[in-house]
Amino acid sequence: MFLTDTHCHLYEPEFDTNRDAVFARAVETGVGRFVLPAIDSDSHRQLFALCRRHPDRCFPMMGLHPTSVNDNPRWREELDRVGQYLKNPPEGIAGFCALGEIGLDFYWSADFRSEQTEAFRRQCEWALEFGLPIAVHTRSAWPEMLAIVEEFRGSGLRGVFHAFGEDAATYERLRACGDFLFGIGGVVTFKNSRLADTVRCMEPGDLVLETDCPYLTPAPHRGKRNEPAYLTYICAKVAELKNTTPERIAAITSANAERMFGLRSPQTVLP
């Protein structure tokens, strides 16, 4: 079984004490590719270092997270840095597989709506300019996100709705906007999860799997630090909900990720 973790923060400080062991454990369980979203310049060095160390398995995104805009008087400088990296990737980085993670997040504060919206729109425009997909973070901002994505309908904007957890009606509405996939993570394993009902209605060809580690740890490890090896629990749950095998879900979702992000085929990265 070959799995692709399409959204993981393996470069974060939570893994500083045993990152190599976590990485090896993931590969042993079948996770052969790791797609790493950018947050802001505070973590770029760690992100790039991990991708340089594992260029055949780790694939970086570049973008400015919406919460990094909040209460940040230099957020436009951060955004300009994203644009500069897209034009000229740093040494040892061949390029970026997506604009991400970008989006809207009004959970912590609604005081920066206009700033977050400006940053999101500009990064969507860069995605079109550079021919890249977007990896979209949305929290407490779905009406605003839906409105913007529908504005871009027909433009060629494409990508993944990261940590998707909405209902079937929202899925269908977003699906109608273009070539979009939906990142299914640990929430699908939670008891009485609404996402489980949504996944039953979703087409496997619309799905990718993600951990968002170290966050959103799936059952049975909920409450502990998440890691890419736990993608197998998410895969198994999706297979159960779709009445099929984990092997089939792994194959379909990895192919979906490969197509959307332009990743190397599994044959080139398996040991």
C-alpha cells in the first residue's frame, strides 16, 4: 500500500527531538510522499531543510497562512516574499507544488478580514500565473470562502480544500467551481463526526488524504501528537465509509495527489 500525506507540518518544532524516527516510521507504514505547506518566514528555513534532505519524498508548497496576516504590520512584506520565492526558489529547492497553505481564518479574530482577503486573492492570482494549485485553509469563514471561490469559477483555479469538514451540500457547491479535491484528515475518525456522513456522499476521485500533523490526530491516538504514520487510520476509515479496501483508497487518493500536485510517480520513490 502506497500513501501520500498531502498536508503535514513535519518541519515543526514538535518533531525536533525525533523527526528522523517519525519519518522512518511513516515510510515503514507505506507513506511514501509528504506534501509540506508553508506558513510564514519563521518556518521557511526548517521547511526547506527537510525538503533538501528528502527531495524524492518531501514536496514544498509556498504561501502565507491567513493567521500570519493577523496583527502583523509587515504582512505585505511576508506576502512579497512568497512572490519572490515563486519566481526564484531558494537554492536546493527545484520548485513548489502549490500555493499553500492559504485561505481565510476568522476563528481567532474577525478584525483582519480585509487583510486576509487581500492576501488570499493575490495568492490565487499567483496560482493562476504560475500554473499551480492552491491548498486552502478555511476556518469560521466558509460563506466568505465560497463567495471568493465562486468568483474565480471558470478561471482555471484549482487545488485542494485542506482539512475539509463541511456538509455534502458545501462539497457539491465547491465541486462545481472547478478542479478541486478535498483533504480528508483525522476528524473523519472521530466519534459522531459529521465528516463521516459527508465522506459517504463523496466520490473517491475527489479525495486526498492528510494528517495535518502535529495537529488533528486521528483515533485511536486522539489527544497525542499526530504524525504521518497515522495516515493509515484515516485511510482505513475512509475505506470503511466507502465500503471498499484501504489498498484501493490508498491507490486512488495517491493518484489524485500525484495529478493535482505534479508529484513523482510512486515507482520513483519506493525503496
